[in-house]
Amino acid sequence: MPTEVTDAIAAQRTELGEMLAGLSEEQWDAATLCAGWRVREVVAHLTQPFRISAARFLVEMARSGGNFGRMADRTARRDAAAMSSAALLAAVRDNVTHPWSPPGGGLAGALSHDVIHGLDITLALHPDRTVPDDRMSLVLDAMTPRSVKYFGADLSGVALIATDREWRLGAGEPLRGRAQDLLMVVCGRRLPAGLLTGAHAARFTA
């Protein structure tokens, strides 16, 4: 399993780098599914673990009062302003095999981090682009009640049902979409119109 996950991480980062290399400067400034962040802020956040030490991370957390969300937003905006699109792209390409993993999340957590933030970008710019099935399986298999709770999305009264694989989560009125779209619903994102169907589709649509 570790080799399978590390291969998936490398493939995800390689493909993200290829996609980012094709963006115009205007597209680097386009909005993403991550509220308030453009493409460049998402890439700055995604690559931060490759660019700073554990000690520096603790300093940044202290400056943000121990609030990870506040720290992530502040540093993503700061780094996005300071780094060119070429430098942000290099931070992806130069770290395809970087061994970082989030505390308590392991390699599966690192893959999930890359896939989720990759979808923040691709669902905004190229909604027809899909994450390969094997990669999605690794992310969905690693999802636990704790990880669902972490994102804090209100899924009350909703049953998420994937249209491209056998996967469902929750109970209630069906909300259907590709597994990758439903993953982003779990993460609290609001999706572009037309990706979800069901009585509650508007609730999770931008």
C-alpha cells in the first residue's frame, strides 16, 4: 500500500504541474472552489509543506494564535503575493516525490490534501477533468467519520450517492454526482452549476 500511495501522490503532483504550466497569468488569478483564494493562493498553500521547516510551521502557528485555518489563509495570501506563478509552479514540479504527510494523516492524508486542492482548481477551471479511479479509491478509502467531521460540512438530511462508482455517504434525500464532486461537498465546497443533481443540489452549488 505505501508504494501504491506514493506513486499516486507523484502522479497527482505531476499532472497538477502539467495543468498549471498551461495556465495564462489571468487564469492564475482566477477564483477557485476554496473561498477567497485564487489559483495562486491554492498552490501556495498546497506547496507550503515543501517550502518550510517544521520549526517555521510552529512559528507561523504561534503568530496566528494556534489557529490553523487563520495561519493557512495568512501564509497562503502572503506567499502568493511574494511568489511569481513560475516560482509556484516550480514548487510543485520540484517536489513530486516529497515525503511530507500531515500530522496523523500519513501518506493517504498527503494524497487527499493534493487531490482536494487540485480539485479546488480544476473544478473551477476545467470541470470536465477527472481524477483517475484508482486515485479516488485511495482517497475515499481513507475517509473516516473523523475526517468528515473535520471539514465541518452540514450534510444533514442528505445521502451522497456517486454516479461513477459504488460509493455513498449519509442518509436522507439523494444528492448525486461524480465521486470527486461529492468529495468536495464533504469538504464544504460549493460547486459549479450542473455537477450535482437532487433536491439539495442548490444547497451545495455556487
